[in-house]
Amino acid sequence: MRAVSMLCPFPYDTGDVQSDSIDVTLIGETLMFKTRFAISWMMALSLLLLGTVAAQDSGQYLILSAQYGNERNHVDVTNRLKELARRDRRFRISDESMAVDPDRGHAKMLRVFARGPNGRERMFDFPDGSVFDGAQFRSWGRGDWGDDHWNGGWNGRNDNDAGEYLILTAQYGNEYRHVDVTNRLKEMARTDRQFRLDFRTFAVDPDEGHAKVLRIYARGPNRRERIFAPFASRFPFEMGVFPKSHSSAFSWISPGQIESLARILRDVLQKLDHTLGGPPYNLSLQDRPFLRPREGYWNTIEDDFHWHLQILPQIVRVTGFEWASWFFYNPVPPEIAAQCLSP
């Protein structure tokens, strides 16, 4: 026994070694069991949470747009509703929760437009003071809903927004000084109400003390370009033709633009002939001026000038006062002229 003990590197006998092996095996199995139990518990909890989220975002209706206010005054609050949705909790409808008061002192509501499983759109109304719960709306908690191209007003998609022309851009001012007001016009369009046109409307006066107009360029159903001048045309039936895309020089016109321009001129001049009996007219091309290359001189001409055609029927006689003062008398409002030339 003593010789065995000397040759054996372990301080314990064979029985002690077997006992330690059993203890180590039991400890390993216990740790393995605890690890497997923890993994199983975490997987179950994850599935439970995913099921809860899916249940919260499994509503039938997908939100397209949201308006807050009333029929008279209202604003788009879709982005604000997305912010509240990401908090994923109920809230009470009020001007504070919507962060805007479009009609102070009057009753308001949150109006939500959504698309159902059958593809039809439906309107949901939540008056001030009511509690909003987004569980009935699909993907509510993620806030990834909303239609950027949704063009409905307070009463949804109706005939009021089914216009014939699509606005491309808008300019405010006159022939000499004007500014782009397209974005401002979009903001006002979202309030879906009429407004009186003056420099205060656009918060800018590009030519102080002189007459100005809002000029809207739009594309018709046949994708041709059109021009609108709501008021203050200088002459009866004065018209202009502008290219849709910006270009300072007529010489850069593309073959496709030439074909479109030819069709527009044909239609306009035929309508003018049939409506007014073929009056004489001046057709002028307003092109960029010729510039000799000179360093530092009018480097922004490409942005400053936009070529266009002007059609001026000679219906009334222009007096010396008008030419001298640049104040013109137009007996035919452009709205009436447009009606007369409409098909």
C-alpha cells in the first residue's frame, strides 16, 4: 500500500477519487439544467412579448392621414399622431396632445382616415376629451403608417380634391421681381380653406408698392403644361406658355418639348380664333439675353431667367398713360377670359 501511495500522484485513495467524480458530475448536470431552463424561459418570454406586440399592431385599419380641428379650420396632424403612437399608450384628445389649436375657443375633434381590409377608406372621429386607443389600427405602435400622397381634406377624398390640374410650382410677384411660394402654398392647402391674396398671405413682398400676382403652373390630365394668372393681367386674353422644367435659353429645348409646345400653340391660337373671331396678336419669345463671356458678370443668369412665350391679342388700344406709368387697364378679368377660352 505504501508503494502504491508513493507512485500515485493524487493525495487520495481510489475511493476518494470516485466520490469527487460523482460530485463534479452532479454539479455539471445542475449547471446545465439551470442554463437550459434560463434559455427556455427567455425564449418563452420573447414569444410572449412578440405576441403582445403583434396583438397591439394587428388592427384592421391602416391609417392614411389625420386632421385636427373642425370643418371650418383644421390642420394635418399625421406626424404628431406618429409621435404619440411610438409612445404606445392611450391619450386624451385636446389641443395640448395635438400640440396645435386651429380654431381657438371652438369645438374640435381628431379625424382619422384609414383603409380597411377590403381596401375601402373609412373615417374615425374622436371629439375633444375622448380617449384615443390605437389598438384598432394596424402597425400603430411602430408608427410606420401614413400616406404622403393622400390628398383628402376634412371630408376625405371628395370632389373638392378631384381637380383637373396638378400644381407643379407657384410664383408670387410680377414680371420683374417674383419669388417661389410653392412650399407656402402647400402649407396653406393643408388647412383646406379659402384665403385672400396679398403680400401678407405669403409673408413676402418681392416688389413693394407695385401690383403682384400669384402665378401657378400646372399640368392637365393630358400631361400638357398650363399657366394660370388669377388676376392683374395687363391686357385682355393675355396668355403665356412656360416650360415645365427650368431652362434659361430657348435654344436648349428638347425635341419632345418642341412637339408639346407645337400642340399647345395650336390649341391656344385656335381657341383664340374661334372665340374672338381671329384678332391680330403679338407672339413674342422672352429668351435669356446674349452675354459676352466676362469674368464675374451675371454668373447666376442660368437660375435668374426662365424662357417663355407671350401671346398678346390686340383687342383694346393701349393709351400713353399706361405705357408711361406701367399701370394697365384690363376690362376683361382673366377668370372670364379663361372661361371663354375653355373647351
